[in-house]
Amino acid sequence: MPPTETDYWKDEERRATWDDIEVGVSRATKPVTLTLEIIQDYARAIGDLNPLYFDEEYARASRFGGLIAPPTIHVPLMFLATETTDWMRTPGTVNCGQNWYYRRPARPGDVVSLRAQALDKVFRKDRLFVIHDNVFTDAGGQVLCAGRGWTMRPR
Amino acid sequence: MTASPAEVGYEFPPVTFDVTKEMIRQYAEASYDFNPLHLDEGWMENAEFGHTQYGGVIAHGLMTYSVVGRMITDVVYPLGGWHERCEMRFTAPVRPGDTITTTGRVTHVRRLGDDVLYAAAVEARNQDGTVVEKGDAMGRVPAA
């Protein structure tokens, strides 16, 4: 797997709290090279051995013309595209729901960019929520997928 | 049983999987989501979220959401179709030891050019019948 920080407590003091999170302001992101390893590790983890993700000959003969990534590849892409100081890494962040629109398949070798921001924030009773949205594009600027998540924040 | 997502009433073949700590760890490594919510049993025994105590690690919501995606792409890819959208609320925690079954049923269709767009109600339930995730999915398959 690409080198990545696995201790989510590291840098916690540098992450924005619910009070600090600024709606409409972009989160810092960096481009990610989507490797075959990332794709296939993710497909295996969700029990998906679709030949479009694993069998090059099969994929080349398909209408996709080559290997592709599963639609939900945006999950690892989001963490790979953001810094350890990103508030989505705050320990105890609870995912309340997601919606994603899939426009095009991502492919091995794609250099993927993320535009991300908090779209909204609200508290209900004692619970703190942030709604965040993300758009992933390939190197040509074409949208791969776009989605939104609701998270409950511990702080 | 109706044969294709192009028809209202079509039911996607359900997918069932057993949740283990190993599966959760594998998903954490593959998704790069190392939130201790999913990995640190000791911390989760006492940590409080809103007024909820989970009492132990829980699975990533996006893990089950991704299996719903797989349930759909297993059907629509061979038909020349596309899984276009999925929206789900994560309504109950998924824990190690759970057996989760994902289901989907087409509720509406509309024609768009050479394709039929479908809307499907999708759900994931655990072994007790508790709905752990619920929502809808949209996609397309070539018209016959």
C-alpha cells in the first residue's frame, strides 16, 4: 500500500473542530495516482472479484477497453488525496450516510484530483454534524464521480 | 421473477457477507481509513458518540455501501449497463459477528435514449432483520 499515516491520533490537535470548520472553503488536497494495487486491494476488501478489475484480457475486450476501478474507489481516493491534518480523520467521526453519483470509471494510472469542502454544518440536540461534498476528476479535468457525506463529529 | 433492472419489480440477487474484525481491518487498509472507531476495541468499549456507546468496534459504513454497489454492478455490467448513483443512510451499526444481507428492488423506470434508467430501493439488514443501511440506487441498462 502507498505510505500513509495509520495513527489517526497523530496530528489530531491540528485538525479543525466543528466550531472551526468553515463551510464553503476548500479542503487542502493533493493529486493521487490510482494504481492497480489500490484498485485490486479495494475490490478484494469488498469481496468483489469482477474480472473488469482483475482480468486485463477480459477488460480490454469489454466496452471499457481496459481495466477499471470499482465505483466506490472514491473511498480510498479521499483519504489518499487529503492530508493527515484533514478533519475527516478526526478519531470518532461517525459516517451517517453518503450519496454518490458515478459519471465515468476510474482506471489504473489515472492521476485523480479532489475538490472537497464542507457544504453545511448543523447541531441537533447534542450532536454535531457536517455535510461535506467531494468531486473527483481525472487528469483531463473530466469528472469521475461526485458525492456527499453526512458525518457526526466528536468535537 | 422479472428478468432485468429495466422492469419494475426486478430484484437484484442479494449479497450476504459475514463481518469479522479481520474483514474490517482489511477494509481499513484498502480504504486508508484508520479511524479507531473501526480498529481500537479498547477505546471503543468506553467511548461515547452523541449519547451512543457502541461498546466495541464497528464496521465502516462505506464498506456495506460498497457491497451494495457490488450487488448492482454484478448485474448491470454484464448487461452493458452502468451503476450511476447510490444514496444510503447508515441507520444501525455493523459489528464483528454480524451477517449482513444487501437487497435491491427496482421501483421505477424511465426511458432515456437507448437506455432504460431504473430507480431501486436498496437496503442492508443484519441477521436479526435490523436495517443497517437504507436508501436508493439509480442506474441504466440498454433498452431491449
